Amino acid sequence: MYNILVVDDDKEIVESIEIYLKNEGFNIFKAYNGIEALETLIEKEIHLILMDIMMPKLDGIKATIKIREEKNIPIILVSAKSEDTDKIMGLNIGADDYITKPFNLLELIARVKSNLRRYVTLGNYNNDNFNKDLLKSGGLELNIETKEVKVDGEIVKITPIEFKILKLLLSNKGRVFSIDEIYEKVWNEESFNVENTVAVHIRRIREKIEINPKEPRYLKVVWGVGYKIEKL
């Protein structure tokens, strides 16, 4: 059963959505602002979020940005605003879909099912147990909860910094990160002459996860741009 988090400061809207989604077999969790939504995500395993934009304490845009720092679960933004700029902003900060109020509940259900289906098809989590903590590319696996890295089932010992680099790249398979981006996201400080620092860690990671580090299968360099983990 899929767990859906409905986030809206209008309790009547939340209750009406809950009734329809429960009739479709979904398990519903409720929050009435962005802060409550983030707290629910810590405590519960959520597979899709319906997120209102205009809310007190923490709005839907800021909450979505925060969620995207750690999770790739589908987010459908719900708002009374219908201007194209709002839709574009929502999609640019990481939302998967956008629906405006007043909406047809049957259309909302169709959008929920469509996003869940696409999420499963793309393999963003294990369809059997919804293991959101396991990042994979081919035989390379990183478990966020246990902090373990495996290659073809064998545990590989890596340092905390190496783990953070792998987590960043595996969470965004196929995306190329520049050296400065990697440094700023992993070390959490502004980059300055960090090429050698990042290159050393990349080389050490390759030595641990690649059969032939000179011909890497997983961690690839894009010359003049940066590094990426291949989608396998």
C-alpha cells in the first residue's frame, strides 16, 4: 500500500482529498504546514506528497526545496495560483507535477497514480519494499541508513567524505557535477582552488569501487565539466 502525505492549511480540503484517496486504496498522512510535513517525513515512509503552496510557518515552495535535499519521492504542488510563472517555479525547484484549485478530484487521483507509476517504472525505489535508503547503479549500492557501500555484493570500506561524494552522485545518476559543486555540497563551504582535493577523493573512490580504475564503469569524468555516476 502506498503512503501519501497531504499537506494543506485548509483542513476541509485535506479531509476531502483523504476520503477520495482512501477509496482508491491509499494510506493517508496529513499535515497542515510545511514544518509538519517535514516532521512527518522523518517519522513515516511516504511515497508521494500533495503539497499546497500558500501555507503558514513554511510554505510549499520552501518545503519542497528542503525535501529535495534528501528525497526523490514524487511531489505534486497544489495551489490556487494558476499563473505560468508559479508553475514554472514549482517545477524548477523539484516538484514533479502541478495542479490548480479548484481541481477535479478524479483528475487529482489520476495525477497521483500517474506519478506513482512513473516513479516505480524509473526504479527510484525498490518496488518490493520501498527501500528509499538504497541507491543503486548496476552492481554499486549505497545504503543511506547503514552507511554501507557494496560492489557486486561485497562491502567496500570508504571514508565519510567518500560516502558523501558517492551519495551525491548516486542520488543524481547521469547528472554531471563540477568540481566546485561537489566540494560545496560535500564540504558545505565555498570552493577555492579545490581541484586537487576533490580529484584525490575521486581517485580513491575509483580504486575502491572500480575493477579497473583507469577504465571506470561507474564513476566517469566528463572532461572540462566534472564527474557523474553512470545510469546502469
